[in-house]
Amino acid sequence: MRGMGDRDGGVRVKDQAQQIRARPLGPDDEYGVICHRARRPSRSNSKILHHFSSDGILPHIGYNTLMQERLRGQFGIRSGGFDASAAWITDAALLKAHADLAGQPSGEALDLCCGTGRVGRTLQKAGWTVLGLDLTPAMVELASDHFPVKKGPAEKIPFESGRFGLVCCRQSFQFVDVPQVLAEVKRVLAPGGKLVLSLTVPFSGADHDWLRAVHLAKQPLLKSFFTAQDLRDLLGAAGFAVEDTAVLRVRESIDRWMANAPELDQTVREKVISMVRDAPAPYREARQVAVENGEVCEDWNWVVLRAVPHGPVSG
């Protein structure tokens, strides 16, 4: 029996949706500062991190705490239709790439930022004993139908040091404090353990800037925007060595992607769709943008990395 205390539904979800949509973007509003800065990213930030909103703003209230509150609300609202909101979530080839890079089961696996648990379920089928962690109570409830899941932030993994033979994290690094998360991953990995990390990234410079604008228009809570090389650099800086990489294309409907964002105004959803449909020619060519069955579609570039710690593990 799942605890009702962790459920993120009913009036609470409706209230969260109204609060998120109602937040102004003025510089005097805490949430507005984040959105304002996120939508106007500075090019003077780190060469590795295309960091939008953690460069010292809101230190008096705690940036990570505020962002986690907003993310819990947003993904609580989106949780019910999440699996159907994008092809990548259930794409068989992409899920298989995670299991293939994970290799032969050795100990327990942690599905970090597990969402509805699709990656964890794939690892289970491959023979891993899976535990999960997610920030959002509604996602915890959904994934708990398949394996044990704890609620909490990836920046503070609530498991003992050296426990896991595998940590797997898909499409979440854009929302977290990456150095802190990687330090925690390194801590909870057992000797010989590995990290499988994946993210959708630009194909090249041809689609980089416009894709960043598209993702920010849809997701004002975006913390960072990465290339594949950024991820490798971050892993190296955190004491990980990349052992293997898989690269895949997944065809996405932007109409479908935008449909499961009820906290956004319809005008915003339509704007994002038009941004892709009417994108500059280099973007459209790189991502094979086309209208198919009345929906705007494009290819997404996925990178899946397997990395292992090569420095001392903190305890």
C-alpha cells in the first residue's frame, strides 16, 4: 500500500498549476528572476556549462531549494500523461542502449531521477535489482508500481556509500547541480561500479543556439544546456572516465511534446511549435524538420555515456 502522504494530486496539483502559470516574470519576483534570467542566458558563463540561472542569484533563499519546489510542482502536473508526451520516453532502441551500456548485472542499480521508471524497468528485465530516486511525489508513486523508490533530490542521494554497481540517469542533468550530483554518484558507486548517463543534445553548431531557445521557451526551469562534449568534460572534471558511448536519433512530434505542459499558456505552446516549424534552414536540415500527419516533427539527438570513477571515492 503506497502512502497517501506522497501523492501529488487533486486540489494540490491544480493549485500548483495555477501558481506556476500565474508567476510574473518581473525582476522583483523570485520565480520571475529565474525565468527572466533563464530566457536571457548570458554568454559569459562557463565554457563547459551553458548555465542559465545558478550564477549567484537568490542566495538568500536557496537556489536549489526553490528550483526543486518548482520542479516538483511542474512534474507533478505532467506526471499523469508523461509517458505519452514524447517518443523518447518509451523508445525501445534508446532504452536498450541504456541496458547494453550497463552490461552484465553486478549488484544493485539506482535509477536516478527515475520519473515513471521506464529505464529502471528495462534494467530489471536485463537482470538488475533496481531501486529508484525521484524528486516528484507523483513520479515516485508511479515508478513504485515496478520497484522500490525513494523521494528526494539527486544532489543528496539517500543511500549509503558504495552501495550500487550501477547508477543510471536519463534526461535530468539539465535540471540539477551537476558537480554535486556527480560527487554523490561517485560516493554511492561500489568499487567497479559505473554510471550510465544520457541526454538529448544538439547535433552540431547548426542547431545549437536555436535548440537552446526552443527548450527554454518550453521549459523556463531549465538550469543548463549541454552538448555531448560538455557532458564528457563535466564527467572528466568530476573524476570519471568515459568508457563507451551510444548515439541515437529519435523522431519526435513537437505537437505531442507540447501537449503535456498544462501549466503553460496555449500561446506559449503554439509559439514553441512554430519556432520549430519556422526555424532557420540549418536547424531544419540538421533535425529533419517536417510536418507529418498535421504535426511538426523533428529528429532528436541522443547521447548515452558509460563512465567509471578513476579517482578516490569519497565516503
